Amino acid sequence: MGKITGFMEFERVEEGYAPVVERLKNYKEFVIGLKADDAKIQSARCMDCGTPFCNSGCPVNNIIPDFNDLVYRNDWANAFTVLDSTNNFPEFTGRICPAPCEAACTLNVNDDPVGIKSIEHAIIDRAWAEGWVKPQLPKIKTGKTVAVVGSGPAGMAAAQQLARAGHEVTLFEKNDRIGGLLRYGIPDFKMEKSHIDRRIEQMRAEGVRFRAGVMVGELPKGSKVMNVARQTITPEQLRADFDAVLLTGGAEQSRDLPVPGRDLDGVHFAMEFLPQQNQVNAGDAVARQIMATGKHVIVIGGGDTGSDCVGTSNRHGAKSVTQFELMPQPPEEENKALTWPYWPYKLRTSSSHEEGCEREFAIGTKEFIGEGGKVTALKTVRVEWQGGKMVEVPGSEEILKADLVLLAMGFVNPVASVLDAFGVEKDNRGNAKASTDFLGGYRTNIGKVFAAGDMRRGQSLVVWAIREGRQAARAVDEELMGASDLPR
């Protein structure tokens, strides 16, 4: 490393945020990235540890020590080359990845880890500013055709890799714009959609064809999954028209809460609420938009989706926002001796929480209470673990006011109708059954049909989606050509 003793000399410096009072006025990104000099100092903290666990902690296996060293030496162009070699979309991960690489950082054993995510963010933003991000055209055309179904990060990564291998790739998306859950699940204040748009232009120049507003198969009746498809196409058509089909749809079936009063107006899935605001931000007219303005909002679910609901509700001008978590409050600091280099169990406070939110832990919802068909309150109860199971605490029931309830308890599986339409065998969680080992190669039980990303592994991180998209692209390439030069 360029600065062998840097980890002893420099402290970790976080990226900055615009003031809360300013950022709540709009849906723009508010993270203030590192300046070049600050990024150099943060890169100097990379400690030449010999066995860089950050590499294996990162699902796409970013070559982190190398790009840290190059940033320290002010060789930003080569730092981008190294980063680009393993990650198709660092501007996505540099904004919304929770950074498991930092949890695995060797320096994290007894100090603050290297700010890998902020350095990655700085590299890719500079690469775009300097014009280093260019289309990578294939040297030859194979004449093979591939359909990729689902245009989230897994589908985009797979389509880009397959196009660079010389195949004719068509990317299908049921919604009106490309991007999948990146487009309609991630609030704009966390990632503006211009980042997706410029990648689409790069991929179009590389030969990828985009078909938005096309549903493969049919949505089940009564589905709450967002769908504005203008046309449908059958699996039989895809298998007849293409040499291979890769299914990369997101895990969009939300976990429900079937308690009394669930059908009251004002109780919604997070994925009914969040996409609407993204549509409005994009200039669309949304009839009967779900708004938190002037309301007492309760978000049920303590994860990232719940946090996104908190941030969006605050921007709507909610009267109050409370977030429920069924599990007890985690410790503020993890037990590093127990968890390192794995993802630690500890209390995580997001920027949305800091904007205004009451957080309640170890609390369950027993009933939605309403008047005139509209939710007005929740009956709650405190819970605790006893004998390996969750039990209610006697005498702890409360009634909490609520005008809007958002269910953000995770996602159980992808849209079942797509897998059913193809006849793809499912695992016991409702995901496509497709092994990732050398022999399995992301293949399903149906010939020519592969599956990757949330469609295969269930709800996960954007960085895992990119990894699976890249690996599945190699598997498809091997199937079509007998061998592949694409990285796995």
C-alpha cells in the first residue's frame, strides 16, 4: 500500500449530509461525497492486511485494496478500471449498498473500518464526470439471442455482460420504465433515477434492446404488485424466439399482516406507497396517490424498506412517524470478537430516522381499528422471547393513533405467475429452483431457461443482484457457446 502506516495516522471520515431542514423540501440526493483529497486520506487507511477479507465480504468481489491504493496515488482512471472490472454499476452500490465489505474489513477488528463505500462512490462519480465510462462494444457478434426478463440490477447486469459477449440481448420489463425495484422501490432521495437512465444509454449503445411495458405471462388476479404493462408475451413465444431466457424479476410479493381490520382504508403495503412517489417525481400523474401529509403514520417493519417509508412520509409532511420492529432493540455496538468478518447484529440508524421518527422495538400489532371504513388506530402488545419463541407480555396492550399504516415486513418471493407460466420448479420459499454451482449454472428445470437475482435467491441486496446477474450471464454464455470469457 502507498501509506503503510496510514491506518494508524488517519481517522475514518464519513460522507456528509445536507441539513435535514433543506433535504426534506425535495426528493433529491443529499449525500455529500468525499473530495479528492479526503478520498486519498481515507484510502491511505487501507492497511495492507495480507488477507483482505473485504474482497470476500463483497458479493461482487471488488478488488478493494487495489483501487484504494490507486486513489491514494491519485491514479483515478486506473482505480475506475479496477472497480469497473468487477462491478457493472458502482454508482448504485456506492449509494444504496449497506457495505458488507466494511464489516469484513480487517481494520474493523478493533477500529473503524476503511470507508470503502465512500471511496467507491467517489471513484465512479469522478469516472462519469471525466467521461471514462464508455460503451464496451463486442469484438464479434455470435448470432445468438437472449431474452432477459426483469430489468432490475440483476437483469441489467446480465444483459450488459451478455451484450458485451456478442449476443443479441432483449431486456423485458413489465413497468413503463426500465430499472425494476431500483426505479420504483428505491426513493429518489437515496438514488436519483438519472443514474439508471445513463446506464440505459450506455447499454443501448452496446446493443441491448429494451422493451418496457411488457408482461411475461399474467399477473394473478388481485395482485398488489405494480403493473402498467401495455402488452403481454407468453413464455412459449420467448422460448421460440430466443436461444436462451434468463428470469431476473424482483421479489415483489410483500409479507402481509393478517390481523383484524387489515382491509381498512389506510393500511397499505410499502410497495403500494413508495412507487407512487417515484412516479410523481418522474412527472407522471398518479390518481389517488397515497399521501402521509398531516397524518399519524405507523410503519410496521424495521428494515430498509421501512426506513424508506419513514423518509418519504417526512417529505410528505406527516404529523408523526413511528416505526415498529418485532424484535428487541439490538445493541448499539456489535460484539466484533463474535461476528467479524460477518455482517454484525447491531442497532442501525438511517438518515431517514435522523429526519424524525419514533422507533418502537419488541412490539406486535394485534388489530387495526377503524371508523367509517378507515384506519384510526392500532392495538399493540409488547412481546419478548421465552423458551425460543415470541410471547406476548401480559398487560402490555396499548391503542396508538394511526391515520396511515405502511406494511414493510419484507418480501416473500417473486411474482409466482411468471415462474408458473414457464413451469419452473420452485424451492420451499417460492423462488425459482436453480443451483449456482458449476454443474447447476443458474439453470432451471426448463430447457433454455435460467434464473438469477431475487427471482432465484429471494429478497436480497442490490450487490447480490449484480453478482448473480454477472454469474448467470457467464452460465448462459457457456450454454450458448460451449465456453465463456466472461468473468464469474
